[in-house]
Amino acid sequence: MRRRFEIYYARGPNYRTNNTYTGTVIITRCDTVNQIYSGNFYFKAVDENTGKIVNVTDGRFDVKRN
């Protein structure tokens, strides 16, 4: 299932994804008993004011849902 998400880097310049600069989030663990979700991500984002591009690779997350 594909869903569209917008990802941005909130500190400093305003880097955002759009139709040209996109990324992927891959859920690698979905523990419904302990409510822990893990995954990897990567994306390219652009500061639309300056045109500067960032390339985020090898992103990882672990989230415990309350």
C-alpha cells in the first residue's frame, strides 16, 4: 500500500519533499502486543527559497505507541 507523506527538516532552512523530491518509509517491525513500530527511511528534500537539496539516507526509527 502506498501513501503520500510530506517530510521536512524543521531545524534551520525549510527543507520539504514534493513531487520531484521524494522518499520512502519502510516499516520493518510492527509489534502490536508491545506497541513498538520500527522502520527505515530515506528522502531527498529541497529548500524552495534557495533551491538547496538535502539527501537523507539510512534513516531509522523505533516508536513506542502509548
